[in-house]
Amino acid sequence: MGNDEIAENNADLCLFLERYADERESLEQGLSNEDRFNHWFETELAYYANVALPDKKGD
């Protein structure tokens, strides 16, 4: 599943999840605020909005 080497979007997804965890932690620790977190999140959503994931056949 998530470690399929030919899945070109795996690295992007892993990076997004890592940054999400970092942003959440900053928010929870008071190092960031909700507006900054929401701005980051909306920016990420906009960046990936046009990425189409192909259907994986034969699984």
C-alpha cells in the first residue's frame, strides 16, 4: 500500500503528513495560532487540489 515504490505520490503524501504533524504540534504547544495553521492547511489543499490519483488495478 503506502510503500509501493512506483506510486509517484507517496513521497508527497508522506511529506504532507510530516508537515501536518509539525504544524499541529506547533499549534498545540502555543508556538503557532489557529489562523496560521488554517492558512498553511488551505495553502496545502490548494496546491494538491489538481493532483489526480490513478486507480490501481489488479490488487
